[in-house]
Amino acid sequence: MIEFIDVHKAFGDKVVLAGVTLTVEPGSVVFIIGKSGAGKSVLVKHLVGLIRPDGGEIRFEGQAISAFAERDFYPLRKRCAMVFQHSTLFDSMTLLDNVALPLRKHQRLGQAAAREGAMARLAQVRMDHLAQRMPGDIGDGLRKRVAIARALTLDPEYVIFDEPTTGLDPVSARHVDALIRQLSDELGVSSLVVSHDLRSIFGVADRIVMLYQGKVRLDGTPGDFRASVDPVIRQFVRGLAEGPMEL
């Protein structure tokens, strides 16, 4: 289980998180939502040590990680992988070698064994037939699927997705949604997803956590959000999350 307990973060005079508390249960799909600048990406990057909190505590499987030294995050990052908004594949390497890289680097596998493992992960996301292509030869949606395959190579228990469907066409976005749901349903992997995509949010999430003005506005099921009479929640549900939210 992942726990954020009264987490605070500011950048200069700008307060981004003002006491956020939430949990991510094993095997669940939790979406973090909110307007731009609400602190969604800032929150999840705390989990892998890319950002450190000003106050509060973050616990991973019961262990406090907020004060970890950088080296202490290395084993945690194998258990909690991150798929960034931009796929961050190496343009000079084939898709197969991109996915094989963590196996060679972290598990010290030889090239043949690493490629065999990588092919299995590419098959999982239905990209094995394009294994020898270069990242520049395929579209954004397919690159995102390869990035997910790479994140799975070390068998993580949790995967963080930062805006996984941003910039994708509707068909590609729904393929990514299906992969996120599959990770939970078939592999028992927990997903923590930062998103603005309403179709993803209401089609995939077990729980939704909305951040607003540095705090959790509502933490509940998709049904809870649809039934909410909170004007801020209703505005977001209607697809107006980027409009004026001064309430």
C-alpha cells in the first residue's frame, strides 16, 4: 500500500500541496485529477524521489520514504515504475532494445536473455510485431505502449502514469486505457494515474482523487463523483476542468 499523509509542497511563494492525504491499495487503479497546476504530477513524483516534500510523510508498504537518500530510492523504483507523459524512448535504439535496456542494466542479463524478456513484454502490449522498428517510425500511441512495456520489465507492483493519454488520438487513448485496466485485472498491478481525460477517468478508475487548492476535494468512486453536488466537482465532471474554477 502507498500512503500520502498530510503532504505539503511549495515552490517559493507558490503553495502546491497543502496537506494531501490519500492511500493506494494493492491492485487498484486510482486516478488523480484536477485543473492544471493543481499539483497532480508534483504529488506522484514524490513517490519515486523526483521531488521531496516540505512536510508530511509518504509511506511505501509501511516504510517511511520521505527522508530517503537518493540511493535508497533505487530498489523502490524497481517496485514502483513510472511512465512519463512523453514516452522517453531512446531514438537510436530499436523498440526491442529500448525495452530490453532495464533488464540488461538492472538484472544484468545478457543480450539474448534481455531481448527474450523484452519480447514477452512487447507481446503483452501487442507490439512484438514491431520490435525491430525505431521509435521515430511509429506514432505517439504506439510509443506509449512501448513505454508501458519497458515499465513492466522489472515486474513492478505499482506503476505511475503521468497524463498517459495526452496528445493521443481517441483510438490510441482507449488502447492505453485498456492496458492500464489489464494490469490491475490480470497482473494485480496497482496504477496511480494523473489524467485530465474524462473518458479514461470514468472508464478505468476504481477510485478518483480530486486535488483543488492544494487539498483533496473528493476521494471516492466514479459513482461518487457523478453524484456529487459540489459545484467544483460538477464543473469538472461536465468537462470544464480548465475553465474558471473560482468557487
